[in-house]
Amino acid sequence: MPQSPDRAPAIDPVPLPEIPSVRLATKSVRSKPATAPPGQPHAKPQLDPRSLPDSQPRLHYYSPASRPPKPLSSCRRERSEDAPRNAASTSVKLHNVVTLTASHSGMGLSTAAAMLARTLAGRDRRCALIDADFASGCMDLLLGVERESGLRFNQIVAPLGNVEGEALNDELIAWDGVRVLPYNPWIGLRPTWWEVQAVVRALSSANDVVVVDAGQGELVEAVPDLTSSMQIMGVELSVVGLARARTHRAKLSTWDCSSPHLIGFAPRGAPRGRGGVSMEEAEGYMLAEILGPIKPNTSLCGDVLEGLGIQAVPKNNRKAIERLADLVERTICDKQPTDIES
């Protein structure tokens, strides 16, 4: 049929060759971690704890005007001027607080503090033992009462700087007539200085004697009640120990503490007849009387290592602990609170 001149002729479609689909291979480019210069340690990335999925906002029990100071990252806490306005007042000196410190750890100061508190409790004195060695702690493990119910220092919250004495005293662990407040470094945050002061002042009002194991004395400068308390300083009876003791005593003097009473500790692990300094030589070097000495006891050491705790005062240390308890009673038990001279 002849086609109309107005219409274009029909063209049969020509099949096009199949072209295989081309897939572009895109290479994922990853940013390389920043490398430290040669000789410099590689810095780990810092994570913001608020960005973690399981993090929960902390509740604050204070107003912005009485906001506590930010906790320090180190073991040392400095006295802050931002304490709560209604914190425990220090216008009255505490007369029944005994603070034990030493120049270094490991000589047996915590054991001596526990035996002193137990001896005073055996003399019908209401006694409390506070573990204020926040660098080491673990007084409950030393006494073998870690499974007993009772408050730990980490569980006490005093944002306003006040604690009720009798209520706190009833919640503490009871150990052979002594109320014990231990500290566990692996639980919770470290207490602030005004919380320590509130606890010391509260237990002072509820007991005859409060024995504070302050370790190497990081808190003594920051807490006024520890600065003005009776000071007992441990001295290791060795050449190195005596040199450290003189330095520690000078440090206490710069903190306006009273002159400490000294108690000697025989060095642990010293060979028989070597490594130790006699009491006479130590007193001549320190220019002060030294009680003791407190000697290592294998039976007591075995009980502590096995988790049995301090079951009794060893015979070889009973006389020294009794003399120390006599000194505490003569110094503080017959005194009354006195107002600070303005």
C-alpha cells in the first residue's frame, strides 16, 4: 500500500548490543589515626562520659549558690573556701580525737590504730575507729569484718556538712566494742573535706574517744578537726625510717598541728640483728621520747593474710599498746571542749 507523503516510513527497530553493566568500585577511605612523633607515647582518645549510652545524669542536692568544689583527681585534697554555709562549725575544739599518721605506709600504723581502739574499748571507753587513709583504706579487711553489715565512708553523703552523731554511730560496724567506719577505695567517690569533718565531729559527740587512721596525713591539713586533734606519729626504727620521720614531723608543724607523740615500729623483714636502730639511738636522733616498739608478729600477720583479722593484741606488743592507751587517756579523756581564742 502506498504510504501517505505526510507520514514517515516505518523503520524496523534494530536490536542494540547488550552492554554489560559496569559497577564502579569505590574504595572507602578511612582516616588514619594520628600517630605520635617518634619517641613520644601514643595518646589515647578521651571519651566524654556523658556520651555513653548507659550514663545517667547525677542528682545534685544543693543549690547553685552552695555548689561544692570540683573533686581533685589526685589523692590529696586541699581545703576549699566553697564549703556549705551551714557546715559543721569549728568554733569549739574537739577534745577527744586522736589522729595517727606516718611518713610512709607499710609499717603497721593501721594495725596499731585498731589495737589502740580495742584497748580503749576494753577500758569501758566508747570508742570509734575512722579509716581516713583514702589512698589505701580497707580497714574492714584488716579487721576481718568486710562481710559485716554497716556503713562505709563511701556511702555517707553530707552535702550540707552536717551529720547526726548517734544515728551515724548506730549504723557503723561493731568490732569488739569498737564502732568502725572503713573506707573502700574501689567503691564510689572520695568524700570531700567537709564531709570528713562532719563525720569526725558527729562521732566525737557520740563517743568518748575517736581514733582516726589518717595514713600519711593527706587530710590533716584540709580538715580543721584533724589539725587540732591529738597527734600520734609512727616512726620506723631504721636509718631511712628516722630520716623520713623527721621530714614528716616538720610537715605536721607547717600545718599548725600540735607536737606529735612518737611510737616506734620495728622494721619488717630485717635480718636478725641487722637493719634496726635501738630506741635510745632513735630518741637521740628525734630529740623526743618514743613509745614502743611495736614488733612484727607472725601469728597476727598470718591471721590478717587469711582474712581472720585482728583477733587479739599480741603479747609482744601488749605493753606498748597499753602505754599508748594510758597516754591517750591522760591527754584527752579528762579534758573538756574549749572555745577557740579569737
